[in-house]
Amino acid sequence: MTQGKAFLNLYNHNFARVAAAIPRVRVANTTFNAEQTISLMEEAGERKALLVAFPELGLSGYSCDDLFHQQALLDGCRDALETVLEASQRIPVITVVGLP
């Protein structure tokens, strides 16, 4: 019976479960965006995904326009990335996030 279970494991056949995640985002609210990202990382891990990809500016919000030139937003993005990186230590999934 163990051999049958091994056959059903997709990782034994060189496949990988990949997820695309779209978090709720608040423009320039990097703390909220990091929390939403981490929540979806946890869900991807629970669903046995190997990799989860997030939107290209998911930690900052997409329509920040001139705010992309503000040091406060850039610092917030760096802090959010550190928060996500810290969470990734306990969540068994490769994560791709985006920020300016």
C-alpha cells in the first residue's frame, strides 16, 4: 500500500504544485499588504504548493504613482519584505513577491 501512495505523490514524477496568489492590497499600506501576503503563503503551504507567486507590486500596491519616489514608501516596502522573509522561515513554500 505504501508504494501506491508514493505513486500518487506528484513530486515523485518531477511535477510541482505552483500557486498564483492575489492578496487584498491597500495602496502604500505595506504592513497590511505583508500580512495579506503571509496569510496566502500559509494557505499555499497548507495546500502543499511548492511555489507561490504574487503580483509584481503586491507589497506596495500598484497605483502609487509619485509615491514610488518617496523614501517612506520604499522603507515600508523593505520592512514588509523583511516581515515576509521572516515568515518564510516557518512556511514551507518558495515565495515570489514584488515591490518597487
